[in-house]
Amino acid sequence: MDLTHFIFDVDGDGIATVLMDRAGEAMNTFSPETGEDLVVILNRLEQDDAIRGVVIGSAKPDNFLAGADIRWFATLVDPAEAEAAMQAAQDGFGRLEALHLRRGKPVVAAIHGACLGGGLELALACGARVSSDDEKRTQLGQPEVQLGLLPGGGGTQRLPRLIGIASALDLILTGRPVRPRKALKLGLVDAVVPRSGLLEAARTRALQLLHPPPPEPQTLTERLNAYLNPAALQTVVLERNPIGRRVLFAQAEKAMLKETKGNYPAPPAALECVRVGVEKGMAAGLAAEQAAFGRLVVSPESKALRSIFFATQELKRDPGIATDAEARDISRVGVLGGGLMGGGIAAVNTTRAGVSSIIKEVDQAGVDRGIGYVQKVVDGQVKRRRMQKADAWLAMQRQVTATTDYRDLTDVELVIEAVFEDLDLKRSVLAETEEVTASGTIFATNTSSIPISDIARGAARPANVVGMHYFSPVEKMPLLEVIVTDQTADWVTATVVAFGKRQGKTVIVVNDGTGFYTTRIIGPYSAEVMYLLKDGATIEEIDGAMVQWGFPVGPVTLSDEVGIDVGAKIGKILENAFGERMEAPPAFGALTADDRRGRKNGRGFYRYEDGVKAGVDESVYAVLGVTPRPGTISRQEIQDRLSLQMINEAARCLGEGILRSARDGDIGAVMGLGFPPFRGGPFRWVDELGADTIVERLRELAKVHGDRFAPAPRLAEMADKGESFY
């Protein structure tokens, strides 16, 4: 056979080994070209009677099949065309399934690395699945909903039949992958073996399936135990009778809507495909799957989510600089401050970057707090089986230390400062660090609002000073905002960008300025809350409107979480830099005067009982001097005023050169601030609605509420010329 993307071999026992090896790509993905090869292979497998069984694996070192080539989706501009493409994929997987169901030729998938989307659908069409035991690299899942799609190659049909409806819905509706041990427990794979023996184990399984031994008889006790275990009872009660299934699907729909707020069309479409398949049969389910995929692939939500995917992939390859300066290796990092941020930074250094960290604190209590935080994160990794106990113990013994003496930082290559947001303090720790470190040591400040150039003023080595703005909690939030000044050396930028990626972060590089990008665009968004409260909106209306719009939490809740005092301080910094347009509402002062700092002291916009939010604190209205008038402001106006403040400021940042690109601005807003992913980010959302529509609404709001809504010059120019960001 003349194959481009597969390796094909048949051994003396008649077992064909089919290894996917997509030409010119580091990762295996499906495309029309690979599909053509697969058809040729299926023809051979069906027609060659000398072939008795099949093993399907990968020639790539750490990838089975990561699904469809997402670039190909952009070529599917017509739903009917997309349906036809999915029908072809379904037909191919159906032919593979028929090899073992109708022709008696066992087909075994040998899985190592990513087995996702169409990759898992291929494996599901096999008669058996053997996985490597690599808990780090091997993942199995149906992540299509994260791209605004659903499994289109039979995944909504075969997965429920293999592992049960409830377990399948969990994987399909969340897009979360599972690791080998979990996959074995679910019944998604039949065996987990060492990587070195994977293909041989799959081949042995294929030979065994040619002549399966008769099942061993069970005792009465064994039969009763099997029938009465919780999983079996759930299957009988919920999945094998119509009433139970209705309950199961209703519960899944309720949980899904609670998570998505109805903003994402893919999960309900996937749920319906599973329901159709269960109730009307596989043929009807496959037809529903084709039609749903055709609708979804051309939807604005899927296009936005795919744009985020491509942007993150581009940023993985982006060194952050335009020159050929090379990043330097980092093996030892000093962290100034052992609080929430410092401890989190040291934790990702340990669990992801694999470097040694030394936490510098002012006293032993701070040292203990920092070490304790790292230990907590490491313990969590062990609990989730991301680290072995022995590796975790070694990491804490060898990679994490702490001190109260600056002289212990002498041999570090990078110092990350995470002290309080105070200019004088940050200048002081920079000076003390420079006294004890080498000329090539980088000093990175984790400030969220103070210009890096202000901190570096008077530094002995200003070229080595850079911003590394992390988001809390550091071990969970995916974004790192690197801030460079006119003096920051390119090798410094390249080094911290590369290091941020080692920490598992998506890194954007922005130019220096008050608030940089993320803090600057969240400033007017948060300030507008106070104006809305003054105009009569209630706290519940404001938070509810923005959660419905797609943010994970409302802006009032966010203020309590970040700290009202922190927000007030940042607001004043922004006001000093940008004047009346960023004027901080006086209400912030009233809140801080009343010692309302949010969750951290149990007093904010909301009440807290044992640290748990327990409803709005109605007394806050009197402190603010406002009277809530429910229904005074429509949900649409609340959403417009808040979202457009953020979008307008983002456009200013791009126009002023704070941002390098609209891409970086979208990723920063989505990953750092929770801007709704299905809208693609501020700049994608402007393109979706049209700059003229955005500018017209801003001008309407400016007539009523003042110049804080005046359109950014870049937006106004784009509206006049009919331009878009992408």
C-alpha cells in the first residue's frame, strides 16, 4: 500500500500493526489526508483473509491521536459540508468496528499519550483498548465541548454504551480527560501496562480475543456482590429503565445549565445526541450527531473558542521578543515573600518548573507560612495522583528551602518579588537583592499596578528588572503577564517568558505602564459597579447580570475576593495616572473607612459565616449612602455598562502600545480576568458585533453618564473605516 501517514505491517500470526505517523507533524491529528490513508488500510483489513487481527497504535513518541486537525474546521463554512465530513468519519469508524463485530478480526487500540476527541472515538470503535501506565502523558477524553463542538465521530453513541450513561455524560459535557488508572476503573480501557510493553500487550490481547476462554462460573456470593455494588445499582435504577433515564438526563441538564448559564450551545446539543442514541438507537444517534456538529462548527461560539485555542498554541511558540536573544537557563529561584502569592509561586516552581526555590521572609513565622503553602499544594498533587509520594517528599526536601537572610540568595539566577503593593517597599527589596546577587541575576516584581520603571528607578541593574504579574491562586490561574520597560534587556524578557512556560503558564508580554493591561482594564469595570449602585442597581442584579453574560463570578463578588482595600488602592493609582476618566468613586473610601475588606476579614458587600459567603450584607447600602431600587436598571444596561468599560479600555491599551497584539489582549482578558471564553475576548467580541455598533453604544452611554464612556480613539477610527481587529 502507498501510505503517507501510517506504517503498516503484518506478522507471522496474521496480526496487522497499524501505526499512525502523520507526516510533517509532531502530533497525530485527523484530516482529510489521513482519512484517505485510513480508507486504504480498511480496504486491506477487510479484504485480506490472511489478516486475523489488528493492533492500532502510534509511531509518535508521546501521542496516540489528539483528535481532528482543528485548522481543518475553519474550512467547513457550510453546515451541510460539515455533516458530510462527519458522516465520512462515522462510516470509517463503523467499518473499523465491523472488523471485530462482524468479520471476527479482533481490533485492539494501543494507547500512549493524548487519546482525545477523534482519537478516543477511534479507540472506542476498536474491540479492546490497552493503555500505557504513564499518568503524566497518557490522557483519554472528549474535549470537543471546550471548542464549542461535540464528538462527531460516534463518541456520543459508543462512549455511553461502553462506560454507562452517567460516566459518559461527565466526560462529554465537561471535556475533562482521565488518566490511565481512572480509565481502567471506568472500563474505558481493558488493561494498563508499562509503556515499553504496550504494543506487545496489545498484540497478545488480539491473539487472545481470537480464541477467548470460556467465562469462569461465579459463585452465588460473587453474583450478589456484583449485582449490589453501587455502580451496578445505578445502572439498573437510572440507566436501564425509562423513568430512571429521565431522572438521569434531567439531573445532567440541570448541572450543565448551572455551569454554562445557557451561553454554550455545544453541551446541550451533546446531551441531546446521547439521549437520542439511548432512546431511539445508534443510527438515530449518529444522525443527530452529524446534524449537531454541522450547526456547531459554524457557530460564533465555536469560532471564538477555537480562536482562543489557536492563540494559546501560538503563545507557546512565542519567545516574547522580536530579536534573536536567547533565554538563559534557570535552576534556582529566590522568592521574596511567603504569603499567598509567594507561596504559590514557589509551589509551581516545585511542582511544574522543577527548580529549586528559596523563600525569603522577614521572620520565622513567614518562613513557616511559605513552606506550609508549598507543602499544601504538593500534598494536593499527590492526592490527585499528579505526583508520587516519594517524588513529593524529595521535592520538599531538595527543592524548597527558606531563609530570613538576603545573603542566602547569592547564587540564584532569578528573584521573584511578591511583597506588599508599596513602591518604597519594592524599591527597598530590589536594592537589598542587588547587593547580594550576581550581575546576571534577574529581578522580577509581581506588582499588579505599579509601573515597573518606577520600581527600577535608581536600580543598579535596570536592564535586569522586569514584571512577572501572577494571578491568585498562582497554582490554578493559567496566565502570566510579563511587563517590560524600555530598559529591560531582551535576554531577560526571553528568560522569564521561557521560565513562565516551564511553570505551566500561558504568557503574554506587555509594555510598561500604570496597571499594565489586565489591572488597567479591570479598573473601570470595577469602578462602574459603584456608579451602578449609586443609580439604584442592587448587588444581586449586578452580579447576576455579569454571571449571565458569561463571567465566572460577578464584579461585586470579585471585589470581595480580591479585597476592597486592594481595589481602592489600585483605583487611586489608576486615577493618579489617567485622571478624571479613571476617577475612583468616593464610595470606595466609605467602604474602607468602615473596615470592609471583603472575604479576608468577613466584612464586604456580602456577609461571611466561617469564611463562606452567606448573602448580601444589606447594611452596606447605608455605608455607601445609596438606596437600592430593584428593577430600576435593566439587565442589558448593566451588562453594557460593565462590559463596554473593559472593552473600551482594552482598545486604549492596544492603541497606546501597551499590548503587542489583539491576540494577547484577548488571552489576557479570558485567562486572567474570566472574560467569557465563548465571546473570544474583548477584541474578538468587537469584531463579532462590529466596531460601529460598539462605538454607537459607547456614545449613547457617554451622553447619559459622561466622558468615562467616550470611545477609545482606536475604536472610533475602526468604526469610521469599517475595520476589524482580526
